[in-house]
Amino acid sequence: MSRMGDVLAGFHAAWEFESDSVLIRYERGIRTPKLFQGLGERRIPLEAIAGVTLTPGKRGTVVLHAEPRPGADPLMEAAAGQLKEGCDPYRLVLPADKETLAEYYADELRALLKEDAEPAERFLVAAPEVPLQFKAYDGKASFDGRTVNFRWFWTGASSAKWKAGDQSFPVSELTGVEWRSPEVFEGHLRLLRGESGPAQADQDPAAVVFGLGYGPVHESLPFAAAVLAAVRQRGPGAAAVPAATAPRRDPADIAERIRHLGELHQAGLVTDEEFSVKKAELLAEL
């Protein structure tokens, strides 16, 4: 296609055209969507692109858009069509005076793309790097590439989750991820396994729920994409990866959790046996 290293700079991002891919570098300016800032840069192989369009934008702009091939990008698969237009990482907004140049690059890309591209059998775009973590409304989620951990907050977690205790999910036990944008009602991140859990995410120990300021798109979506990519990468028969040793907890945090567990016990929300077992588990983390 065009000369290797050619760059087309727009608002919030710049596309660098290589012989077999497009390297997208996102700006870190205050007006740049936080998702773009979090992604930093992404290399999109040409085989991961299904099509290219150039359309008029708002207020004297044009939009160059690369349509990702279905199944090629874990971020877009996890998003499942829920991203707002302004947060689409495959859109490059340009001043209208760059329309001719943008059309040139669009034609160059189209000439290299396969017609009627079938859904990809594997992810072709790299997943966000781990480790990753974010705060949901009812707990803290973390992922080290092998295991997803949910640590409940006593201020937000339901009694059902407190009874179940903090959760650890090896990637080998997962079949997928369900992400519902925090910008809509009942936003959540749910880990999918063979069996189905409670319908409501706030009652499901395999899910964390979002809220105002909790689980924002730029944190929870890359997290979901990384988990989904790890699940797909393992596939059937993948070799087990030794789990990392869990860090020791802050004693003050353990004491606070035992105090809240006692409150649930006194309120009759946990039985004597459940209280004893959970208290022993917490003490063992010291």
C-alpha cells in the first residue's frame, strides 16, 4: 500500500500505515475519551479489518472508519455493540480539509482487504495487557492473566455475596464474559461458567455490578476483553498455568471484614456455622 510509516493524524488519534497493519496511537489530551487514553496504542492487522468507510462528520469534519472483522478483536467482542460512537476506537475524526488525503488512504486499505471476510476463528488483535483491576460498586475486580478475583466491599455487596465470600475464578473454569456498559441501567461484569448463576448480577458471586463512578468503560471494558482473550486462548486441552501466590491482606482490612461479618451474623443473615467458617477463612489470610 502507501509508503511504510505514513501517518494520518486526526482528533484524538493518529493512524500509521504499515505493509500489513495499521498502528493506532491515541492522544492523552483532556478532551480525548478516557477509553482511548487507557488503550494507549493498538496495532490492527489488515486481516482483522472487514471494510473501510469515509463519511461526513459533525462541524466540518470527516470520519475514516475501519470496520473490525467479527471475532477478530476481543475489545469489540466484549463491548458487543454497546460503545457510544465517540468511543469507537476504529473511528478517526479528521478536519474536512484532509478529506482527499483520507480518501486516498481509504482506497489503499480497501485494495488490500479480503472481500466478504468471514468471522475470524481466533482473535487477531492483541488484548489489553494484564494485570488489570477496577473498582465496581460492590467489590474490587482484579485479573493477573490466570485468575479473576472479586473482593467484596461491605458497603455495597449483597448479603448473598458476603455469604459466598471473596471469589477466585481460574481462567480454565470460565467459558466467557458478559459485559453490560456502566452507562446503562444494571451495568455489570459477569463471568460465564458451565452452570448458570442467579439472574440478578447483585446476587451472583460470579459478577460485579457497576454504578455512578464505579466500573467505568475505560477500566471495565479492557478488563473484560483481557479475560475473554485469555479464555479463548486457553481453549480445550490447554496446559494449566500455576497460580500466583496470593498476597497477604492488610490486618486492618481483615478486622473490618470480620466486624461486618459479625453484624450480618447478629442480624441473622448468616448462620453460626457460616460465621465460624468465614471468620476462620479471613483469619487464615493474615
